[in-house]
Amino acid sequence: MPSGFIPDQVGIEELFNDPAGPIGLELEKIGAEGVTIAQRFAPVVTGALQASIRYTVEEDPLGGLATYIGSDLDYAIYIEYGTGHGSWVGGPTEADAFLRPMLQVVQP
């Protein structure tokens, strides 16, 4: 008979896989905080990059839930990592990372 302190297998599955459960809610908080911090680090030219930074909480391919933070803009990766070679502006561009520094600040 379960003691109440150790959840059964179904309870454990729900704990790790239910977006509305405690882990899912904590991942939502981490995602929202990560977006705010990444937006602060993002370079501002038009504001499009900042506005494009979002998060999702999804099922992780390895099981459980995960928070994904990023931008869907095609050029966001070139801002994050730089180009290292000729670009549309005529030469290499330096990285102006906004996601990697965010990872060092966000506290789970």
C-alpha cells in the first residue's frame, strides 16, 4: 500500500509530463524570465529581434517537459553567433549574443 510520501508510477508520470503540474508551472516561470532577460541582452535596431523572442514548454524528446527559448527570425542565429565570413552588409559580423548570456543569468 502506498505510504502517500512516494507517488505511484502514474503520479510520477503526471508530475513530469503534465504542463499544468508543479514542474510544468516552474518551467513556465523559467521561460518567462528567460525571455525577459534575453530581450534585455538582444541588440536593438528595429526592435524586431526583441519582439520575436518567445518560449514554449513542450514534451522533451527524451521524456518529461522542457522549456525552449529563442527567436524564429531567420537572422537571429547570425546575431547570436556572428557570421565569420562575408554577409549581406559586405563583411563578417561579430556575434552579439543574447541567448547564451541569458542562460548564465536565469536561475531555475
